[in-house]
Amino acid sequence: MIFPKINLHIHSYYSDGKNTIEQIIKKAQKLNYDFIAITDHFSDSWKSNIIKTLDSQEKIQDYLDEIHFYNNYLKKSGSKLRALKGIEIDLGSSFNIVRRLVNPQEFNLILFEYLETYESIAFIQKIIKEWKNNYQLDDYQLIFGLAHFDPSNFLYDDFKILLDFLRKYNIYIEFNSNYPQYYSTKYREIFYDKLIPFRIPVATSSDSHYLSQLDEIDGPLSIIEYYELNNNYKLLLDKLEKIEW
Ligand SMILES: [Zn+2]
């Protein structure tokens, strides 16, 4: 089956990526992508001491304006490529800084990274509730995903709490080319097979920091095929098709 080509996890020089948004967009066009997402880091945890992050309102605005500018360029030039305005929120961040700096209405994709405990599930629930209280969230414009989720953290727990949570908030699971060990068949029965009845969307990404990594989605795609998650992938593609640009 031929699917649209997507890569929903890409870093630019706004955080720890090595390229400008312009360089990423032009390379993605050459690689024949349908959808990419620029997902720079947002964090005030330990991580913010070692990498650049989207750490001020001004910087976030410049970042969003730049992605918007290149989407307009793509539209005008008749390109099929679209670039989602994304952000990757470190779940070790403080609630107040996320609430203060991240306006969910400005984004198409919010990735959460390091979901390793039930406390992180509670954190996401709290922040989504806060957003829903303060903003009109449009399900057709805003997608939620879990970046490089590692099932081993939940190996001895009941995955049902996690799966119910993902289904309730319509959060997708990412297959990320940098972390093949997370997709081991030892997790098949306890987790990956269950994504099917729970109808959890799945996405492909390469978590790229260099242009040379931008095309690394064959591994993630073969995992989707291997676990027979084509319909889950389609759930995500449907959401992407509904975004208004
Ligand atoms: Zn990342």
C-alpha cells in the first residue's frame, strides 16, 4: 500500500537541530514528503541547561511566523508539502511555564516526550484540561502525540490505563527511527497489538537534527507494516488531511 510520506518529528536551529527551517523545507520537498512537522524542544528541566529550547514568547512567535511563512511559500508555489507547526514538550518541565508560554491554538502538533510514569500521564491530563478551559481547541487543527515512547517503563504495569488515556485524548504513538529497541517484539502482545482495538493513531518520524536524517522513515514504516497497524496509520493521515492551511 502506498501511503503519503510523513515525518512528524524534526528539529531546527531553534533548538538542537543544525539547520534552518528553510533548509529543512527545501530538503523535504526534494525528498517528496507530503507532511513534515517542525517540532523544536520546549523544556525548563535539566535538558534546558544542555540544549537550546523555545524558551521565550518572542522566540516562539518568530518560530511560528517562520513556519507559517514557508507554508505560504509552499502553497503559492503549488507544492504538495505542508509543514506542521509543532513543539516537543519535555514532561519534566514545570506546569506553570508550559501554561505561560505554550498557546495550543498556535500549533498543529504537540509532542510530549519522556512519558515514563503515571505521574506524566497526570501531567498531560492537567495541561490539556488547562488548555481546554482557556482556549477553544480545534480537534481538526491540533494533534497530540507521544515522542519516542518506551514501553519498557510500563512493562510490569497494566497497559490499560495508558491505552485508555491515549484513546480518551486521541494521542498518537510515534515510531521513531532513532529508537528501534522500543519496537521489539517482546512488547507485541502487551502493547503493540492492543493499539488496533483501541484505535490509537501511529506516525512515522526520524527525530532528525541534520538534513541527512530527514529521509529515515523506512524503518518506522516497516514497523507499522510488521505490527499490521496500517489502519492506525490511516487514522493519523485522516487528521493530517483535515488541517486547514
Ligand atoms: Zn525530538
